[in-house]
Amino acid sequence: MTKASTESSAYASLGASSAKTGILIAVGEEFNARYFAQPSEDILRDPLYSSFLHADGAGTKSIVAYLLYRETGDVTHFRSLATDSLVMNLDDLACVGALDCLLLSNTIGRNRTLIPDTAVQQIITGYREIVDLLQQNGLDITLSGGETADVGDLVRTLLVDSTLAARVPRSKLVDTHRTTPGDLIIGFSSTGQSKLEQINNSGIGSNGLTLARNLLLSRYHVDCYPEVSDPAIDQTLAYQGRYKVTSTCDELPCTIGEALLSPTRTYAPLIKSLLETHFDGIHSFIHCTGGGQTKIKRFGRSVSYEKEDLFPTPPLFSLIQRSANLDWGQMYAVFNMGHRLEACVEPTIADEVIERSRSFGIDAKVIGSVRASANENTVRISSPHGTFSY
């Protein structure tokens, strides 16, 4: 068994953090957090309610859209960034049960000399489309507008961020401290094609793109478009791969760029459905974004998360790993590796939860269990690639 760190050295060398330990300390966030997203006092001062104001975005995935646009001239590559930005917020809030009275605002910061007005138009259209789709699937969400800023002195290419507000009865909050030894961990696949998606999903989501880009994409992109790389990092590590964004490979049904740009899947309608019928038996939902398969370590109290039967590694993640022979322990600490949502549930409802997920077109299965831990929370992953303890 390998003792692994939740902080990926490969990720850190590119100026990003998988564990975000320093940020968590800076903002005073708990390492054994009770709620997946932080509730605030209710905006209407009702003691029976909590309010949320949550911010996230598409991150450096926007660089992939930019590169595809520059290589193909197709401005529609920017459109799915709206889905990425919204879902990274929405599914965080869904994990705490905050799925009512959702109000969305967006912020687009661009370098106007490189990002045309038509790209902004595509993103705004993307927001309208994803909001309409979510409304049609039972979510109470309203798009309130946003801000577009031309900040070329600050932003090298493009930032697409969102802020989402919600209000929920405190009795309906999902409290991860209810996670109990004996619970089963269910993983919800990040790949395939759910009923809300028009094409198969590569599973990448919107985290780990800094590492994925620099391991897969070639130096050609920096030579042609120097704005896509931070000049402060070691340039021998930047864009060290063998592929262009327009390249194909046997493992993928699309181009490398299209696989990296695959829209972040939302689990929110599924989570809403499960909480309506199985609230008492669901002890936590974890959105496996920053920190990948190790993120769950931050939630619950005195528990060990034993993951012993993960989904097979999706082709895109295998390609990333092989491109630089990256340590598998770091892969699990950065990427979702096949499921971007997991739930700790009472064993009696596990089959019903899996069946409900599959009715949404999302594969699911028991991937592990919860055991008692004498001290701090731990995560152990047993896979064909080794056993890793965090």
C-alpha cells in the first residue's frame, strides 16, 4: 500500500493545487466540514431557513475552447463553457440539498483583442440553453444576468464564472456528519450519455484541466498562441504532450480538444429526485471536483472511506496518465477517474439509489464502504493500479 498525498506535485509544478490546503486555511474552512457548501443566515431572517451564495467557474477549460476556436475558426466551441461554469456551482449546492429558489448570475472576463464579441454571444446563449434545460427537468432556477468585463491587462484569454444563490429549509440540509460506519459509498458515473446530454461525455468535468492540457497538448500551441501558458512556470513542463487539440487517437471517438472540452455533467436533477424520496437514508453527497477521489476526506467525522471497486478508468484519464507516466496516486488526487459524484447511504436503500440513477441515464454502483477511524478521516483506494492511502 502506498501512502499518497492529496497534493499532486505535478499539478503544483504548473501553478495549481489539488488539495487547496493553503486556500482552505486562508478562508478558515473546516477540514471535517459538516456541509458540502457553506450555509449562511437566511436572507429573510427566517431561523428555519439557510441561504447560500456560491461562486465557481469553468476554470482553465476556457483555454481549450480558445485553442479549438483559433485552430478551427468555429466560435461555437465557447458555448459549453456556460454549462461548465453553472454546473460547478449547481452540483456543489445540490450536494447540500440547496436546490430551491436558485438565482444565477455570470461574470465573463476577457481579453478583448483575442476573444471576439461572437464568443461572448455564444456563452450567453449557452447559459440560456442550460437554464432552460434544467427548468424543463424540474429545477427552480432563474438567470438574472451578469457582467462582461474587458480586462486584457489581467486576463490572458478568458474567464467564465458564475454565482448562484439559493434558499433552503435547514431541516433539508444534507449534513455529512451523519455519515456512519457501515454506510455504502455509491459512485455515479461521469461518462456515457445521460438523458440530459446530447453526446457521450468523456467524464473530465471542469477540474484538473491545467494538468490535462499540459500533459496532453503539444508545444505547438504555445509557439502559435503564447497567451495560453503562464510564463512564470517552468516551460519544460508546459504543453509537453504529443497532440494538437484537433488530433485524434484510437482511444477516443472525438478529437483530443473535444474530449477535454466535454461539458461538465450535472447530477442536480438526479440529486433532487433522490432527496425527495430517500432524504433520511442519504448521509452525504460529495462532488468529486478539486481533490478528485480524495475530496471526500474533508467531510464527515472520524471515518475511513474505503474505495475498493471504482469504475474502470475512462479512456481520457488513461491517456493523460500514460502521456507522462504520471503516478496513479496523483491521478486519483486530481481527477474524478470515472465518477464525479458519490453518496454515502444506508445499505438498505443502495439498490434503489442505483436504479434511480440509471433511470436518468447515469450508471451507478457501490464503489466502497465507510468504516470507523480512530483519528482523522482517511481515504483508501484499492484499484488495479495499486492501493493508495490518503
